[in-house]
Amino acid sequence: MVDRKDLIRKLYYSDNLPILRSMEDESVDLIYLDPPFNSNRAYNIIYPDDLGQVTAFEDTWYWTPECDAHIHDMTHLKTRSILDALANAMGKSQICAYLVNMAVRLIEMRRILKPTGSIYLHCNPTASHYLKIVMDAIFGTNNFRNEIIWHYRRWTGKAKKFQCLHDVVFFYTKTSDYSFNILYTDYTTGSRERKVQGVLNRFKGGETHFVSYKSVDEKGVRENDVWNIPFVAPSAKERLGYPTQKPLALLEKILLASSNEGDLVLDPFCGCGTTVEAAEKLKRHWIGIDITYSSIAAIKERFRRQKYNVWGEIQIFGEPKTEGEVEKNLINSQSASARKEFEKFCVTSIGGLPNDKMGADGGIDGRIPIDKNEIAIVSVKSGRISIEQIRALRGLLNGKNKIGIFITKVKPTKKMKLFANQSGIYEFPDKPEKVVFRTQELIPRIQILTLEQILKGVQPILPWAIPNKF
Ligand SMILES: C[S@@+](CC[C@H](N)C(=O)[O-])C[C@H]1O[C@@H](n2cnc3c(N)ncnc32)[C@H](O)[C@@H]1O
């Protein structure tokens, strides 16, 4: 029996490649990965109550000099020649860039899997046929176990073709000596009725055989490779608003089949943490990695909501802890998306919902819902600041916008603080009794927080405790 308090729980805010490279050989029992599918689109987090959207991650891959370097350095020759062949046939296209990036990671994943370990690669028909070739090269055709079809129902557009209602999950093992628990599902109504009559029909060699009830497994029917599991519906309780969130039931099934209590489960593209919750629930050690801060924030929210009460026990790596780290990894990064991460980092650190929209939203970088009719708006500045910017934020306080929070890397001057202090006090409207007041303090309409304060965990003063989304 594994004691929950002994579980290893690690969350990395990072590109998964360097983390995978740093992991020990043959150390992981099960890997589930659900990488972006090369769908050539951006995935947005949808917030409740019309609070908008923010791009969680982009799913567009381009050929870069790094792709050439990956192929050049690839010592796995079979994979390298397949990638060369694909690049020759299709040019240095987006799909080839995607496959190179996947291959270089899958090679590491094979290395860190234990000989008894398994890997489940979740994808869809956009790239599944190419990915299977790469998986065959890396894991060997003889270690291919199943192509699982996850079938679901959801609202689809009116395209001139059949509705697309399935994803593909490839199941490979590292060797033929792998750990596997057979799963069972219930009999169909028809089988159950015949079972009551004492016989079941079975097709064998093209003929119908009558088999006695006693020869049928009492546990039910052995699970097959088509899984009907509902999609995470907009109204589902488990929904976190993270795009591409997978249902917990899907992950539980994979973990129950290919791992046991106390095993180590890795999800290198962990999104909002469906795998890590399944691992927590089933008492597996777990490691999750994701490159976007929205994912880390969503996982924090997931653990805040659920009942395991282990948030304090989770080790988070890569989350900037000092101003220097924020400066180096987010603000001064060459990548525009990393700089956007600075805003996301600041906004989510104070329980807000980051905002993507520029221009039209007049520089609002995030919102914190106060209740259905009121919000606090957040503005984040990573460079020099002026009193004009704070005045502009105050100018946006109308209608629903009741409080303005100005987050700055640079320390505000005395004048700026004075300006904020003189910008008025939030007035409590009549609220229903259920509202839990968090503070008896006067609540300034304009509040300035520095990055230094945020890193120390200082929060804005808000009228009442609300369940923050991220
Ligand atoms: C399809 S989503 C995973 C969804 C997840 N299965 C869930 O249930 O929430 C893919 C995730 O991969 C992350 N990602 C993309 N490239 C990455 C990389 N190089 N390293 C780590 N994570 C990455 C994205 O930020 C995104 O959260």
C-alpha cells in the first residue's frame, strides 16, 4: 500500500526537452503525452461569465535552424533516415518541423522508460499517420500494442464531410515484457440477457458457437480498443476552461491498465493536469511538464478545487522566484510569447485571468472577477512607468470596472503612490448575505503592486473572497 504522503509530485514550467534530457535512464513506468496536433491554430482558454479568452498555446510549427540541428545530431539512425525521407518528400514543411520536434522528444522518452514501461501518444487524424511511422521507428513495430480510438460526441460544424468525433491514442511498450492490467467493461444488454438464459453466442472461425455462461469471465468483457468517453463538456464539473482538456476518465483508464500504485507517471505536455490528477487519485508518483504558465496556473486551480489537499507537497520547478529570474526568463526573452508570459505570470499570481486582446481593450492585461457585475482590471508594466499610465488605468474605471491594479517591475515614485491613494475608495454595493467579506479594510480603487511584492506573495485588497479561476 502506498501512503499518499510519500508520493513524488513534480511540476516543471519549461520546455520539456531539457527536462527529458536531464532525466535518468529507465526511471519512468508510464508516459502519456498529448502534444499539440499541428492543427495550425492557437488554443484559447475560455473564461466563464464572458470574461474573455487568452491564448494558452500556439499549435503552429515552422522549420527553424533548430530542426536541422536536431536531425544532424540524431544518433537514432532509423528515425533520422525516416525524417530525412519525409523532409525530402514534403519539403521542410510545418508537418516535418512538427515531426522532428516530436521525434527528438520521443527518443528521450524511450530512453527514460523502464523496460516494463508503456507510452501512450494521444493525437488525431491530422498527424496520426505520420506519428505512427515515427513511433514505429523509435519503439519498434513489434512493440506497438494498440491504436485506441477515443470516441466522443460533441457539437461540430457543418463541414461537407462526416463529423469528426474521435481521437487516436497509440499504445506502445518499451519491450515485450511490459506491465499490463486487463480492464473489463460490463456486458451489453443483449449479452446480459443471453447470459441470464445461460448461453452466449460467440463467433469463431466464421461460425456461431454457443458457449455456456460458466465459461464467460465473471468480471465482464475484456476492454477493447474503442473507448466511448464523454468529451469535457462546457458545463462539466471537471472543466477548467483550458483548451484541449482531456477527461479524467480517459486518463484513469490508461493509468489503471499500464501502471500500479507507487509507479512513476510522466506527462511531458501536461496542459491543465488531467494526467497528474489521475495519478494523484490512483496513488502514482507523478511528473508534469508544460511550457506555458497558464498550464501551471490551471493545475494550481485543479488542486485547489479537488479534495486531496496536497498543493503544499508539490514541487514546482522553473517558476521564477526572484526578480532576476523573471527578468532573464520572461522580460528579456527574445521570444514575444515569453514576454507575454510575464503578463500571464503577474496576472495569475494575483488570482486574475490574463487577457490577450490588445488595443481594443486599452491595455487591460487581466481581470479579477469580484462578482457577476463587477471586476478588478489589471495592467502590467515590465518597463519604465509614468503617472500617465496610472491615470489611464483610473480612466478605465467605469461600468463593471470597479478596481484597477497596476503591476510594475519598476518601483513607483512617491508621486505615483500619492496619485493612487487619492484615486478614491471602492464603495460596497448592497450584496446578498452569501458574500463572504474578506477584509474590513478600506479598499483603494487604484492599487499599485510591484513585481517584488508579487514574488513575496502579496495580494491586492479585494472586497470579498471569490473562487479564482486561475
Ligand atoms: C493538447 S495540450 C495538453 C492537454 C492536456 N492533456 C490536458 O488534459 O489538459 C498540449 C500542451 O502542451 C504544451 N506544450 C507545447 N509545447 C511544449 C513543449 N515544448 N514543452 C512542454 N509543453 C509543451 C502546451 O502548452 C499545452 O498545454
